[in-house]
Amino acid sequence: MTGPPPARPTTDGADDADDADVIAQSLDEPELFAGLYDRHAPDIHRYAARRLGEGPADDITAETFLIAFRTRHRYDTAHRLARPWLYGIAANLIGRHRRTEVRALKALARTGHDPVTASWSDRADDRIAVQAPLAGALAALSPGDRHVLLLVAWADLGYQEVADALRIPLGTVRSRLNRARRKVREALSGDPAFTSALDPSSAPAGQELNPSWTK
């Protein structure tokens, strides 16, 4: 399989229930779990592809939902939205590939080109992720800091959602994010292509940097 997982026919009723209800109901009717896959698999795949490339993203997505299905009896249904839980599983799996990710980032930083960037250069991030200076800055982050930064910047999770996903205190999320943003800002501050990170008014047209990286 290549590319995001296709949507599958949704079982009757699953599309009207929230994530927690789908998970709870799936304990007696396992086929209902397909509704959770339909809702979230494309986003999980997209996030994994941006970090590791299309091939590993296929495996990460499949394993994320396999683990989620097998452990769904432990899910806390007080959390009505399962996105943080699923991203947490995916982040843990991606962490096992950290050498692959760092190697790809360093190659991009060094040469300005790497095959994995083909999966990063889609949608709004094509002005950001293919830039060598940013790749170098991301490669220099610790795994924990990189997880937090990219869950905020690419998965669009809130601080509490990141804390839930990674099972760390909210204060740790804030400190890791502040540290990661500071390091990225420092790494990019000397590059004219990223002056918008510090002074948006001076950025060339089309070079605006997503503020979630640096603010």
C-alpha cells in the first residue's frame, strides 16, 4: 500500500458516535472500530509520512490501529476524542525509527535533497519542510523535543493533547516546546529565507514561516 489509507464503508451508527462511544461499543461489536480508522487513519498516515516517508508511514499507520484495537479495553472513555491517544501510539512507533528520521534530516540539511522530502513537500508545508536549514534544526533536537514540536506544528495538537499523547506532564510539554522553538529559532535566525520567523514584515513573498515553529 502507498499513500494515505482509503476510507472504508462506515458501519451503521458509527459515524454518529464520538470516538469514546465507538471504542466502547467496539468491545462488543469489534467491526465498529472501523469507524475510528475511517476518521483518523488519513491524518495519522500524513503525519507519519512527513516524518519518515511514505513507505514507513504505511506500516506505522497499520500498526497504530492494530495496537489501538488490541488495547481498546484500556481506553479511558472520559477522553471523548481519540486523536491524542492515536498520535501517542504513532509517536512511540515513529520513535523506533529515530535513526532513520535523523539520517534523512541530516541528508536534507547537507544536500538540500532527500527522497523522503517527496512526502513532506505537499500541502501548506512545502515551503517549510523542504528547506535544508529547518531540516538541520530538527535533526539537532532531542527525540522528546522533536516529538512535542512536530505534534504541535504538524499534527495540530494542543498542549494538553500532546501531554495526553506522550503521557507526560503539561509542564514538560511546555518546557520541551519552548526549548525546541528556541533552538529552531536560533538555528534559522541567520538564514535570510527564514527572517519571517523573527520579523514577518521582512519576509519575501511566499516565504512566511508557520508561526508554530518559532512562537
